[in-house]
Amino acid sequence: MEIKLNKEDIKNLSLGAAVLGTGGGGDPYIGMLMAMQAIEKGKEITIVDVESVEDDAFVVAVAGMGAPVVMIEKIPSGKEAGFSLTSIERYFGKRADYVFSIEAGGLNSTIPLATAAEMGRLVPDGDGMGRAFPELQMVTFHLYGVRATPMSMADEKGNSVILDTVDNYWAEKIARAITVKFGGVAWISIYPMSGKDFKRAAVRGSLTKEIRIGEAIRDAKKHGKNPLDALLDATGGFLLFEGKIVDVIRRATGGFARGEATIEGLGDFRGSRLVIHFQNENLVAIRDGKVIASVPDLITVIERDTARPVTTERLKYGLRVAVIGIPCDPKWRTPEGLKVVGPRYFGYDIDYVPIEVAVRG
Amino acid sequence: MGGLRIGVDVGSTHTDSVLIDERDSVIAAVKARTTKDVTTGIMNSLRQLLEKSGVDTADISAVMFGTTHILNAIVQREGLMRVGVIRIGAPATTAIEPMLDWPKDLRDAVGGLKTIVQGGHEYTGEEIASLDEKGLRKAVTAFLEKGAEAFAVTSVFSIVNPDHELRAKEIIREIAPDKPVVLSHEIGSMGLLERENATILNAATIGVMKRTVESLRKGLEKLGLGEARMFFAQNDGTTASTDYIEKFPIFTVVAPISNSIRGAYVLTGIKDAIVADTGGTTTNVGVLNNGYPREALEIEISGVRTNIRSPDIVAIGLGGGSVVKVENGTVTVGPVSVGYRLIEEGVAWGGNTVTATDIALAKGVMRIDDPRCDPERARKLIPPGVVEKAYAVMVSMLEEAIDKVKTSPEPATVILVGGGSLMWPKKLSVAKEVIRPEHAQSANALGAATALIGGTVEKAFSYDHITRAEAIKAASEEAKTKAIAAGADPSTIEIVEVEEIALPYLPGNAVKIRVKAVGKMKPK
């Protein structure tokens, strides 16, 4: 498989990424425009099947990190991630054959596409989460013992830094401090690995899935379908709830936007209540006191009429929404996976029950 | 010269005007049909108002307009100027060129001239790079050769540090002294692309605004109002003089929406409430916050994302002229509307189209003072089952829109205004009280007539470098200066709003401060 992306694919992919972003991951708008400009300038973005990545290939994730408010004001030159890629290539003394998305959600789902176009690299159809998570070690590669460092960081001026840390937690800590000196945002190349490791550890098919999801929502009306049904078909997801948001509580603690949204049932769900707990992303859904979905499965809130995803910042009183649950990649459902991203890691004292089991009650 | 004032407000169906005295009491109010060119409708409305009130035109000191000229020009891509678009931000920002995701016909209509030169600042106020003056001069000269009629300048983090925008203006003035130069820090907020878009649209509509002012001035002269001063309603619920608004036409783009919300406050004296403004085609539901419209963070104008200050509303396609349809037993109302043709096509007026107004008449919840209107005909011709169902649909649409603008489940005070507001019930499930004040149908024009002259500024600071008090003072001074530039009497200016928003994930206690200053009209 080899797909050359056009502008419609990019729009679909961004929308699909927002669905898989489960309320977090940042606004994909900037990344979407970057990829669209690259295509407008005649550059190519090519997605290939994960299986076709050679065992001895050099594979690196590229991403942006830092303050979203800086990203929307000092928007990128498009070369920053390339500077960081060049820097890591110099360090390893070899060229990266593939660049990939660390997460399938929000801004960082589209940044590698722009970098691939700029630098003439291929993008494998896979990522490190199959959704969005807030921390650097919350990737499937971590489960397979792949290290985040050596990693590189760069800014738009061409400054770059190589980090080689004792573990992935130190990488997160030091990288944050450097980001401040770079003006609030840094562009990173991280999780350098072989094609063999990538094939072993990546969540497969996430980019084509994003495109399918976006297409399903955007084209539903054209095909005379209800956007919500189209979305459920495209994701293999379950309708968890429909209703009106009646309360949103927010607490900014420990760098996370934490809180709970309470939804009062409408239609088939009248008389019932759903509470969603979120920390940047939606993490746990509780219907009438009973947990019906939790991380690492995906919980996404969408506008009831349009099936457009709603980020956690935009949850507000009065919004008519549907909540859908999507099974996560099986790699997260192992004991090691649940240790890194299960409900207990996020501070919820509950056992993880796969969503397809939980919805059957 | 007396102290009477006129407010005119242009809606999609009707152009309302109202004459008020020094104490803001209504002397007369009229409705005329909105015309495609807008100006004719305004003049018809004013002529009728003067005839109805019979006052001496010499007693009228000011005419305050809330108009859609600028919005129409953008939506119809008509009369827009060619804009030289200059972004100061390289080496950053080049990945997304100006106007990248604009609708192509709008991009073409403003000329598509764009460049990104070196410069701009970090969030701390330090330079990203020095301003490339040579590159800027070259671009300006090239744009002039290609027919640029105005310039739009946007620099990275100019709301923290506007130095590069100010210097760019000096340079452009040297090369092209007669061309308008619009700087983004005077237009929008944080968010480079959205602020840049608003700055470009502002530059592109300066010509339309000047021609509008000219044609309205001539129209006023013909009506004997040549001595009256002209003011234009702004998106934030304040108003501004012609000199000022000719520089900042984008501030009028959604002003009529704010006029209704502001008018609801003037009519009731209630500072905090929900306002539903029902016209012929739509109902806009907004929020009164301390006497002014609650503002949204962003607004899309004809397919372009911007971040100018604008009222935060939920709009639904339901007004007095909305068409009622029955299909397979399901009743829908709107979004198609007969608009002003209600009095020809509506069932109660002898027509064949069932409208929302017909439903309310048949249900017996409203009366219309119009001899041509026969509620009995609506009652006879529309099956009672349809009346009940359609009215329930209408009310639930309104209640849902009201619920959406609320921030909490507690029932709120709801003020109903607009020409179509008569059709609503006296009780709503989402409201603790429903108020439909006298002159509700003229709330929009009254909002325009009574608006204070105002200016709002938004600046970003880091509390590591400046104290909170100093930052608020600096922003307040700037807002006052802006209000004075808009025509306010310096001795009457007060600060009516100070909002402080922390910028997350940034060190140095970074905040955004927004201040609104208002004052009374400067004596002539």
C-alpha cells in the first residue's frame, strides 16, 4: 500500500485525529494548514503500510511540544522539525528513512506529514498510541523497551540540542526546561529506532483510520447517512450515551486540565446520567454510578447533530452531545500496558474492563 | 441644536429606526424593508421616522447607525480594496502563508498580495529576529506596482510588543503616504492567523466604509439632517465616530447583533440576562453581562476565521416568517423563511404559506395590529393538531438555544426583543422570568441610539516583568485613548470591564488583559 495524500485526505485525517484525540492532543488546525501548504507547493506526502518498513530502516518520530498559545501565535516555519531531524541524523550518522506520528490525535498527528513533505521522507501508517496521551513515555514503544532518547530538539532559528537521558522520565523533565528557552515551543525528533522495533511495537493503521473517520463524518450527509452512525461504523465504536451537558467542573492541577462533565440523558437515555472524568483527555465514563468505559479505551464526546468531536476545553453547559467508546489497541490491554496507561496510573481506583465487555453490562 | 438622537439598525428583513430624547425615551419608531444596497432601506426608514414624529430636524444632534454594509461587502466580495498583506515573523511562521485557507474568490477579491518578512517577537517581548526593513521596503514597492490600495501588517506577538508593526507603518508611510496602513495589534487578539485575517478584512473594507459614510451623509443632508453627527455601532456594543470607523470598519461587521442585546438592557435596566432577538428569518440568542454583550473568542466571517471582539450568540433559523412544513406526520419550522413577504404569503394575510407567525396567531398567543391580518383565517385553514405540534417545536427550539448560551442550569431572566418576539409564550421552562418590554421590536435601533462611545484593548503581559497593577493601568490607559479617538468626551470616560486571563503552560506568569472603556459623546 502506498497513498499519496491530497488536500481532502489532510482535512479528513485532521478531523479523524480529533476523534481519536479523545478530547485532548491540541488543535490540529495549524498542523493541517502546514500539510496543506506543503501539498499546494507541489510537495508529496506518502503513507506506506507498516509491514513494508524494512527491518534495518531508521525510523524516528517528530512532534511539537510546549505551550499551545505560543503555537497559535508564533506559528512554525515548517523547518523546525526538519532541523531536529537533521540534528538526530547527524548524531547517529545515518539518514532517517521514515518519520512517524507519536500520537494519533491532535496537532502531532499532522506535524510529521508536513515534515515528511519538507524533507522528502515516507510516513508509515502507524503511531505510538492509537489515540492521544499526555506524557512522553505513554507510547507502545515504551512497553517494548524502546528509549525516547537520544532525542533532538530545535527551534525556528536553527538552534538544536541533543538529549541523552538515563530514562524516559528524565527526558520529559529536561526537555520541558529547554522548551522555555526556545520561546515556549520546541520541535523534537524522538524514539529513534529500527524498522524491526517499529513493526513490533507500533499501533498499526492509525493514519488510514483517521482518514476513514474524517471522511465518514464529512460525507455522511452526501450519502444520506446520519453522521453519528457513519462515525460508529468507521471507528468500530459503541454509542455510550446521548444527552445534554448539565455541569462541568474544572481543576487545574499538576499541569493537567482535570475535571468532570455531567451529561443528562436525552432520547433513549432519558432518566440516566453520565459523568466523564477528564485530564486533558477523557479518561473514565460512569453511567448512573457504574463505570462503562475507561482508559486506555477511547472515550470521545461529539456534537449530537454534526458528529464533530468536542475537546475537553470546549465542554460546556447546554451542549447536546453523544459519547462514543472505541476499543484501544490490544497492546494497551496487557498487564504492562495497563500499568503505563490504565485507570490506576491516572489515579482512579477501578479495574479496567474492555469496552466491548462493559457495554454488554 | 437639540439633544434628540436617532438610531438605525439594519436587519436581514427590516431596517428599524427610532427617535429618542435626552433621557433615552422613545419618541417614535418605524420599520422599513431592508434593501439589497442597504443604504436605500436606511433612508426609507429615516424618512418614515421623521414623517411619523414630525420633529424639527434641527433638534436632532446625532444619527447612530448599526449597519451591515461591511458584512455584505465581504460576503458578496464587492468593492473590496487590493491589500498588500505583510506578515512580520520569519524565520518563524512561513509554514502557513497568509490567507492559505480563505475561500479562493475572497482571496482573489482582496488581491492575494502577500509576503512574510523577518522580525516579530517572542511571548516575552524579546525579538525573534530584527525587522528586515530592506525586505519590507522591497515588498511595499512591489505591492504598489501591483495595485495595492491598502496595507495590512501583522507581527508575531504584537499584542505583547507592537514595535515592529509601528516601525513598519512608518516605512510604508514613507513610500506610500496616501495608503491606509492597518496594524494587527489594534484589531485582534492572540492567535496570529485569526488576527491577521481580521486585519486584512479591515484593510480591504476601508474603501467601502468611506463610500458608505459619504452616501449616508448625502442622504442625511437630503432629509435636512446635514448638521447631525454620525456614529457607527461596533461589535462590542459601543459606538464610534466616522473618522474612527473609517479606519476600523471591521468593528462594525456584526454590530447589529450587539445592538439588540444592548437595547434589551436599555429597555429593562437589567444588566445580566439572556436576550433572544427574533426577526423575520432568525433568532439570535445572546447574553447580557454587566450591561454589555458577552463576547466570543472567535468568529468566522464568510469562511474566514478571525478573533475580533464579537457577541457570543447562538443563532437559529427561526423567525416570524419561518416556513412550517408537515412531512410524514413530522412538523418542522424553518430555516426557510418568507422574510418580509410574510404580509403577502402568510396564511393570516390571505396567502398560502404556513409560517411561524400564522401558528402563533392560530394558537391565540399573539395579536397583530394590522387590518390586513386575519387570525381567523389561520385558525380555519391550519389543522389544530399541526398548530399544537408546530408551536411546541418552535418553543423547544427557542428553549434549546437559550439553554445553550447559559453557563449553568439555574433558570435565568430572559428578555425577548425583535419584530418576531410577539409570537413567544409568557413562560419558558428555562427562564425564571420572561420579559418582553415595551418597544421590544425596536430594541436593536434603540441599542444603536443609546450606545456609549467605546474602545477595547487586549494586551499580554508577564507579571515577572511588570506588576499586576501597572499592567492593568497600562491597558486601561490604552483603552481610554482608544475611546477618545472614537469620539468620547475624555471627562466622562470610565472603565467598564477588566478581564484577566492566565496563559497556561507559559512560565513568567503570562496573562492577557482585556479592558473596555466607554464615555459620552464629546460636545460639539
